[in-house]
Amino acid sequence: LKYFRFVEQGERTIARLGYSGELGYELLVASAEECRLRGALLDAGSTDGLCECTFEAANSLRIECGYVLFDREIDGKANPHELGLGNLVSNRSREFDAVRRLVGLEIEDTPPRVDLPVAQATSECLSPIFETLIALGFADPEVATGTTVALPDGRTARVVQLPFYDRDKRRPRSAPL
């Protein structure tokens, strides 16, 4: 399936919604079937190390891919251009002023300085790929990649290009089926 597509098979729906940015699929089934299906999938994949994971695993994948989330980056104030989604807006739509832009942040363990531009982290995780704290957040549109910024909580971060991982979507982190 291509991203953002689905197929229905009887009462089941197989989708590729791409929340985590990974090569993966979502299975939508009746709640009565969920426990049996989950058990069958875990049994079938147990010899290959398949196991359940928490929301934090999917969330770290989302952040590494630079994908925005409602109530975090999509906060009711950010417009499509600030979120890096300007390509989804018609040129004939109303103008949006970009007073900030979505950026990647590598959180640093350095003392804060008062002379730094300010950024706001919105989603943060410990990245298992980079073994450091990374975040999505907002900075002034003029803040360049590589700039060290101050966060409101006293930490500093370096602005990095999004996505953090596999910019060309060429490497699945899991073996393809």
C-alpha cells in the first residue's frame, strides 16, 4: 500500500497511515477480534523477536521523522507554513504569516546563555538512534540550521534539519516483509 491508503477485507481494514514514518501498517478490527489477532501476531513473530512496544516507541519514530502531532505542534496557533506543510495549502488561500517555523532540536547539556535566540520544544524524546535527547519545536524563521538556541526551561539546543533520520525514506529500520 502507498502511504495514506487503505483496503478493506470483510470487517477488517488494513491501512498505511504512516503515523510513525516507518514501513508499517495499521490493522483495524472489531474489538472482539483484537485479543485473538494480537496474540496470533505475537506468536507468529516470536521467533523473529517481535514484541509489543509502548506509545513512546512510536512517538520517538514520529519525532525522528519530523511528523507533527495534534495538541503538540498543531496547537491551534501554528499555521501550515510554520509547520512545514505549506505545500498542502492552495496558493489562492488566505495568506499566512510565518512568525515561527518548525525545527528539529538536539538538546545539549551546556549552560544557558542570555545572548541566544529562543526556541520552544513541543515534543521531546530520548532517541535510540542518536542516543541523545531530540525534539521538535518552534524557532524564529531566521534562525539557521546549526544555531544554538535557548529553551525556556534553561537548557540549550542546536537547530537541526528535519527529518532527523533517513531524509530520503530509503532505509526501513525493520526488515521488509
